[in-house]
Amino acid sequence: MTQASVCTIGDEILIGQIVDTNSSRISQALNIAGIRVKRMLSIGDERKEIIDSLREELEINDIVISTGGLGPTKDDITKSALATLSGSRKYVENETQLAIIHRILSSRGLDVLDINRAQAMVPDTCEVIPNNLGTAPIMVFRFEEKVFGHPATLYALPGVPFEALGAVPAVIDDIKAHYPVEDIYHKSVMTYGMAESALSKLIEPWETALPADMHLAYLPNQLTGVRLRLSIYGGEKEKEETRIEAELKKLEAILGDKIYSDSDDNLQNTIGRLLKGTGKTLSAAESCTGGEIASLITSIPGASEYFLGSVTSYAISVKESVLGVNPATIEKCGVVSREVAAEMAEGVRNLTGSTYSVATTGLAGPLGDGVNRVGTVWIGVSGPSGTKTLTKNYQNDRMRNIERFSATALDFLRQYILNDSSS
């Protein structure tokens, strides 16, 4: 299978000044095209490091795609490094890219300076894919088998994401014209409610029995749970899809409702699918999550069909005056309690007239209340089947606790709706 490496060049990434989005987006596109990305690498703005790092990547991969360092200023040294790497003895002017430079700058009312013209000058060892979105061309360096022990190609793309990602379709077309590509098939299921370690232990017999060419990955996330991804590299797509689906059915029998989606998904979208088109509605009352649940729910297009609104009842007075929580309940049980979570859920459901409601009260930290441990949350869900509560404790920092509280509340709500629908 054709293998690739994706490299970013620039100190701005290594010092955290900007976030590298190019690598992930390029890797996704390569994967879809049937090209397996084996490595990602960030390289600083140092000439020898660029040359040595790219040479190493070319030695172990068929394809190397680099982004960055092709601008018009003196700190952009990638082109010079690539000239040395490829054994170039001179630069030549690429007329097509020069015409694009004139067009782009004149459209902005700018003069074409020598520094701009220099971007159309490329090493004589490369081919050029014109960059219609910017001034730096895409340079293609092809190395014969005798150089690295196998045919290898280096594609040098600009670092600006708009330009880099705009060049990817042409790069993939070029790769397909020179290298064999095979189908890569991935299938994911989304789980929630089990830690990665516990999940691994539970499905260990199933995982051990997987065919040798199936690869399982565990991908945990605070807000979405653990994504389990099965992959097959190569083979015939239809056949591999059938094989993976058969294995996932075995997994579903083990995990049951711990699986909330059979695709890359999230809890809020899953809840949306359960409610859309049913006429059933939802509301939220939040204290410790501070509106995070409402934000997640409304991040889904079309949520206005089923989500009526929320109350961020951070203060006790709002819990009492708006949601109707009984002051005596708070006095007796405390704000962070099963009883208050239940009354908050019932209160917002009565207030909005929604079919279902979800509520949270807890201690995100770092300060506690002298009674409950920091990281404690009580969740209430109310609906036609009555009111149910759940408590959890997460030992994280404040923001991670809020995320965990919110995701757990959404999953508790999901299970309530599922059980209510089936009863």
C-alpha cells in the first residue's frame, strides 16, 4: 500500500503560536483516496533540519507532503532547502505561476515587486502544479529508486490552510497517476459510560478473536466518550464492509446501549435524531454546567424543532423563584443533591411545557461546599416516565469537570428517551 508522511515546516507551529490544521485535513483526504499516512512531523525553520528531516521521511515513505516556508520573505527558507535536497543547480521561472501572481496582486491593487516575482522562480529539479489561490506554486520533486531505494515523491505546498487544502485534490490526482492506491475502510461506533480501560477489559475476548487484518483503535474524548474504530487496509471495499459489519454486530451484542451511534457522532446529535420528527420537545436547567448542555444541544442544525430553551440557574434564588425548587428542599438536602436535581428538572419542564428535561447541580471546582467532594454532579431527567436521577464524581480540573458533567447528562437523557420510547 502506498504510504505517506505529512510534514509541517515553521517555528510558529512548534512554539504553539498557531495550530496545525493542515496535517489532519490532508491526512483525511489521503486516507479517503486510499493512501495510508504513516507519520506526521513538524519541522522548525532551520535549513539543515528541514533537509535532514525530509530526507529521512523520503527514505521510509513513498509520498511526503510538506506545508509551509514558501512565502516571499527571508525567513521562508523551504524552497532553498528543497533545492539542495533535490540536487538543483539553478532556478527557473514558471510562467504560469507568474501570471497568477500578476492576477492576484493586480486584483488587490498592488504592484508586482521583485520579491513577488521571486516566488515564481523554482528549482530546475521540480515540476510545478500551479497554485491558483496564492502566489507560491506547488512544487513536485520526483526521486528515482536509486536515491532512496524506492521511487519517492515530495510535494511542497504553501502553509496557508486555504491554499494548502485547495491544492490537495490536484496532489491526490498526481499521486494516483504515479502510484497504486487501495481501498481503506474504517468503521466506528460511539460508546459512552465506560472508561477506556474497563471497556477494553470487557471486549477483550472479542478483540482477541478479530481477524488479523482488522485493526481496532480506542479514541477517547471528554464530550463524546470512547470511539471504537475498526480498520482494514487494502482488499475489496464491499467485501471488507461486510466483514466489518459482521464483527460490529458481535460487539453490539456485548455492549448494548453503551453504543449510542454506529458512525462518527456525538451525544447531542444522537438526541436530536431521537427527537426530530416525533413532536417531542426538550428543555434544560443548568447550575454547575453553566449553559454547556444547552450550547451542545443547539450546536446541532435544526435543534429549534425540539429544544425549547434552558435556564442557567446558578444562584439559589433563581432555582427557587424561576424553577420552583422548594427552599425547604435546599435547606434540608443541600443544593448539590438528588432532590434538588429532580426538582430543577421538573421545574424547567413545567416552565417550558417540554416533553423531556435535563438538569444539573454540582461542584465543578476548585472550591467545595464542605459536604460533597469537588467533582460531584447530580443529574435529573424528567419526562412521561417520571423523574430519574444520577450522581457521578470526576476528579478533573474545573473545565474538564464541566465537560464531563455535560456529556454524562446528555447520555443519561439519551437512555431515558430510549427507554421511554420503547415502553
